[in-house]
Amino acid sequence: MRAISSMATRHLLADLFQAAADAGLPAVDLESVGGVDAAARVAAGEPFDLVFLADDALARLAEAGHVDAGSVAPLALSQVAVAVASGSAEPAALVTAPAFDDAHGVRAALEQAESIGYSTGPSGTALVRMIDEWGLTAELGDRLVQARPGIPVARSLADGEVDLGFQQLSELVGQPGVRILGVLPGDCAIDTIFAGAVATASDDAADAASVLAFVTSDAAAEIVVRHAFGAPER
């Protein structure tokens, strides 16, 4: 059985699929790529059984008939966090408290930073939109540095390419050379719901649905939380 996902959930899904296999469900071969590329490949008709993407991307695929709309199920809640370089090879510890008291603190940090790293995908798009809404786009200019494809913001921080980084918390936890300040405060939080669905190209929709039901069940929530995601409302 084949599944495709965006990079943000690759480690989580690997553990979830292993747990599903341990429970006697079919094994799943997972491929994780950029979310835009994943959606394009599904839309082109590549034969996957399961698709895991941000919920808005899945909704577009469902509307176009590439995944079964009735099968779409929330997998995990991802929060955007703020990080800086640590100067240490120690893996970044999980910090779930807000990095700043409110949006004013975030704006001040942006204005003071010499270079700001942000990711590709929905979280990076949302950050750029928020910066634009705050009227800071021109001021920040080329200090805004989007991570290159396949290069996480954590690495850009550790390598000294940027001094302030924004990425999904799950992508920062455990990475060397960075220190997580916390998640974005509530008045400017950027949250993404990742979800899964059975692809209409699947040759075994029943088995795919069984695996999907397992990985999105309450029984799998402990694995979701262990990977620094939140358990979404079901």
C-alpha cells in the first residue's frame, strides 16, 4: 500500500504506520515530499492509496475527485513556533508555551532580527500573509529568507544563515543547533490541521480506509502528541 504526505508529518506517519502494522493492518510504503508536489502528483493520477496533507489542500483534492471526500479525517494539529540558534549540538527541547506575550512581541522580534527564516508550505504562506497584513513587508524586505526546498529552517538557523526562524513545532523539536523560544501567541497563532484521505486511485480502498481509521483514532493520539503535534478535534 502506498501513501504520500508532506514533509511535516513524515516522522509521525512512520510511527503511526508501524503501530498499525503491529496491530495487524497492511504495511504502508510512505513517500514524503513538499506539500505542493504531493498534491500535484495526486492530482495527476499517480496511484496512491492514502494521502496526508494540510486540510485545505485535501479539500481541494476532494473537490476535484482525487480523494474520497467522505474519507477525509483529521490527523494532527501543528503549531508554528519561533526559534533561534543555540550554538550547541544538543537537540532542541520541546517548548509549548508562547514565545512572546502577544503579537506586539512577535512584531518587535521581526523588526529587530537581521534575517528571518520561514518555511515553504502553508505555515510559511500564512506567516508571509500576516507580515503583510501588519504592513512590515517593505520594511523587512530581503531579511525574509524562505528555506530552500528540502532544507529545514532549523538548519538555516544552525548554519547561521538566519537568526530568527519560524517553522512548525514538530519540525524544530530534536534538531541540533537551535533553541525553541515557544509557539506563536494566541492572537497571532498559525495552526495547521493535517488530515488524511483515501485516494480515489486506490486499488484497495477498504484496506486503506482501515489504516486511515487506525492512524486517526483516539488510540493513536499518544503517538501524535509524542511527535509535538496536538490531537485535533474529531
